[in-house]
Amino acid sequence: MNRMHSVFTLAIGLAVVSCGGNPEPEVFEFPPPVEEPAPAPVDDGSARLEAMAADLCAQAAQAMQAGDYTLARQRLEEVLASYPGTTCADGAPAQLERAMAMQTLTARIYFGFNLSEITDEAAGILAAKADVMNQHQAVMLTVEGHCDERGSLEYNQALGLRRAQAAADYLGSLGIDGARLRVVTFGEERPLAMGRNESAWAQNRRSEFVVTAGGLR
Amino acid sequence: MPAALVAVLAGLAPGGVIAQEPSDDGSVRLGITYEPGRAPALSVAPVGAPSDLEVAAREVRLILERDLDYSDRFRITPPLLERVSDPPNYALWNEADVVYLVAADLTGTATRPVLRVGLHDVVYGTMTNVQAFSLPSPASPTFRMAVHRVSDRIVSWATGGQQGMAATRIAFRRRSSDGRSSLWIVDSDGENLTRVETGSADAVYSPSFSPDGARIAYTSRSVDATYGLHEVNLLTGRREEIASGQLLLTPEYTPGGELVWAWGRSGRTSIVTERGAVLSDTGADALNPTFSPDGRQMAYVSDPAGQPQIYVREVGRAPARRISVYVRGERSNAATPDWSPDGRRIAYSALVAGQWRIHTVNPDGTDRRQITSRGDSEMPSWAPDSRHLVFSVADSRGNSMWIADTVTGRSRILTSGFIDELADWSTPVR
């Protein structure tokens, strides 16, 4: 449209010049400007905060799903600290409590070489689990026994069972009903750390705890 | 033996296995002394056959020659002649230092060949044994095993009745890269590698042949760590679950055929029988039962002193005596005992300076010998000849399964490139 307009203007101009004299320049009416939409109300930042908080909550939920309760806690604590008043922050305390409970319930305990005795450190971890289980009576755990690779394959299955049972027995001594615990062994077949050194072996001599019921996820 | 094969075997043999002094295991007969380089020379002559059986005859000769080589009782010498006269020219063979000459003919039909085999004592210039064997069709999957049985008969003739190990199989588990494992069997010469169907198990363990070699008991673990004890019939493929539970381990048949295994309950693992009897003490874990040929004694792994060691006891009686080395305060570990079929030795693996080594020991704990010295060598199982062991090796070259002769120290690779372990050697296949 504008290009047509320009071509038309140029043609008229040339006609005027060719006729000589000082003609009055033609005045053209341009079409009225298109009406702009009304400007949006001024953003006070709350929507942006909601979006950022929601993103953190989504990350927390994803971490919970993946069993990374440390990350879930970090994200939820960030929501509470940085985005108070958002919808996500309103629900964060309950989610944070769930994440902390799951972190406690799934915390690993470790054992010495060829041993199934509960260390002082493991006892503390198990006591914390028992507290959570007492608060959440629907929670049920599978207690897994694992070993490093140095024993024989088959002996390690027996050793893994002994470790898992030792952990379950300790929870039992703290009042947890044995019916809420399933004791299993994987021997050396599910190592946490690869490598043939004490650091890897120490990480692999462990019990893991899997929450199988209780609605905390 | 062909020079190339000699070279290959020579290349495989050193390093992993320590040559032992000749054992006083009753195997010294007819002046044969089983020492490296001093085994009597044996030659397998070309097998005569009509034209329609020539291919089968060549295969028969190769199987016989390799079996007799793998028996580690002879020094294989290539045949001097394309044809052996009847009787053979003993002087000619004697000049080539051949002590035993195996001469054979394949006759009959392509579907029912008959192998007539004679064993000649070249030194005495006489045929000591001769027998005709009816074989299945060369196309049959049972053909090779039938020829292996002939090899074992030749070993028996040449050694005054000793048991061979050619007609046998080895069952083991193979670990895959995803952490799962499966059950396999292979003939003792490395042929006929076959996977045994085990259903949906995430892992399988500890295959054990029944005394008749027709069945294998094994345990399995599902993804959720439920264990099962199974028996599979190799003839029919039928699989049966015998028990399931928290932990089922190391099944073993007694010489009488009763199934015994380790059963883990409430954190404690004990050795139990099919009939429910408990064969181990209650105060310690116990697993890996293996029985003396008369079934009266049992060797097993237990840890009453804190570290797993090998113990021997009269079945149903206390006390048990330890036969592996335990040094208080040191991280020692012994595992997977296997009682030799002749009852004279128990093989097991033990940690030596942090590495697994195969050992053998008398059942009373005396005369302990370390058999291997390379990498981690574990999980030994005796051949029916009570002199060969199969075991797993992990070293800088990877994982493999080896067979070693405990008398000469000669060894060979059975499988490689996979994590093959928990082997069990069958009785002779009928």
C-alpha cells in the first residue's frame, strides 16, 4: 500500500515538473494510524515470583521422585526463604517435612569389613528412622543388605542378609514392629561405588532402606 | 599333537598355574609317571572309513586326539603314517618313541556308524584293548559326546581303569553387562556352549549337577530380592521350583542324591536338607556344602571365628574342624570348597595377600597346596577324574574360565570374554 502510494506521488511530481512553473505541492492524506491496544496494567512482580517459586517446587517434586531428598529440601528451603507468600511456598512446609522424613528413612548405614554389627553412627541413623516411623505409622520399609566385592559371591549374600537383619533388629529394639520391615539381601551385586579400593568398598558395605508404603512420596 | 596346537597350549599354560609335584593319588600305573614332559607318548592314527564316512572319521580322530591331549596323561605325537597296518609296525612306532597307539576304523552306515577302537602298547608290541562302539549319526547333537565316551574308555585302558573326564559338561553362570546373570552349560572341551532357560530370574547362582548328570539345581534372585531354589531337567527342559524364600544358596546333591542347600532366615544362614534336617551349627553362617564320596563327611564354609573359613565335619555330628588357614587379626577369607570325586582332596579358594587363589588340601587339613598364582582365581570344581579343576580367573587380561591339571600344572582357557563363574563339573555323561 505504501509502495503504491510512493509510486503514485513520484508520478505526479514528474508531471508537475514537466509542465514547468511552481505548482503547489500536492498534499496527500495518509491513512490514520492503527489504534494500538491499550497498555497492560503495570506488573508488580508477583506473577514472576509465582512462576519462579513454581519452578523451584517442580524441581523439588522431581528430586523427590528421583529419591534425591537433599536436593528436594534445598529447593523447598529456597522457596520458603526467597518466595514467601507464593502458592508454592504455602505448600512447602508440608513438602519439606515429607522430604526430611524420606531423607531420614532412606539414609544408608555402613558396616565394617565382614561385619554386621551396628556402629554408633548407624545407631543414630536408625534411631532417627524409628522416630519418623513412629510419627508415620503407615510407613513400611524394605531393608537391603549389601557388601563389598571382597568376600565370595555366595558368602556375601549371607553377609548381606545378616547386615539387613541387624538393621531391622535394631529398629525392632526401638519399638518398630517387624511386620513393617522386609529384610532382603543383594550381596555384592548392587555396588554403590565402583573401584577396587577401600573408599569404594566402604561405601558398598551398607544397608539401604526403601519406603514401600506410607504415603510420604 | 599338531605343532600349532602345542604352541597355543604352551602359550596358555605358564604363569597362572603352579606345577605340582606328581601326586601320590594312585594314578601311577604301568610305569607311567605324570610329570610334565614325561608323560608317555600317544598317537591317534588316521581313522579308516568308507568314503561316505570319511568326514566323520576325520572328526572322530580330531575329537579323540584332543580329548586324550586334554586328559593330560599323555604326550600327543602326530601319526607317522596315513594307514596303520594290522598288526601295526610296532618297531617303527617304537622308534618314534610312541608308547601308545590308538588305531580305529569307522564302519556301518552314515546314520548308525560303528567305531572299532584298538589300543596298542607299542613297547610290548601288543594290542591291549579293543572294542566296538555304536555311535549316533554324525549329524546328531549327541555324536561328539559319544566319541568323548570312547576317549574316556581309552584313558581307562591306558591307566589301568582310571576315570577320564572327556564326556562331561560344566555348568556355570554368566554375568551380563546389565548386572543380570544366566545359566549356561558347555562340554569340557569348550564345545556346545548352551544357555539353559531359567525364566524371568534377575540373577542365578550356584548350579549343581545331580549325581546322574541329568539335572541341575540352582538358585535364583528376582528383582525384588526373593530367592528361589530350582531344578531343571536337561533332557526334558522341565523346570521345577523346589523352594522360595528370603535367601536360598549353594544347592548340592549328596552322593545319595538328596538335595542340600543353604537357607537364610532371620539373618542367619544354615545348611539344610530336603527333609528339613539342619546340618550346620546355629551360631554362625554356613553355606557351600560338599560331600565326601561316601556321604559321611561334609565340607562347608562357616564363620564362627568371624571370618569365613572351610570346615569339615561328620554329617549330623559335631565338632567341625577347620582346614583352611585362619590368622587371627588378619582379613582372611576362604570359600567354595569342592570335595574331589575320589575323596582325597578338597579344593577351595582363599584370599592370599588380597587376591583369590585356588588351593587343595587333604580332608584332614594336611598337605595344603596353592594351585594358582595369577589374578583372582576362584570357585573351583573338580572333574570326575579328580585331577582337573575348572575355576574362574579375573586378571589384567579380563575374565575367563580355566581348566587346570593339578598333577602337571598344565592349563587351558575354557571360556573368555565374559564373567563366567560358579562352575560345577558334571559326572560322566551317559
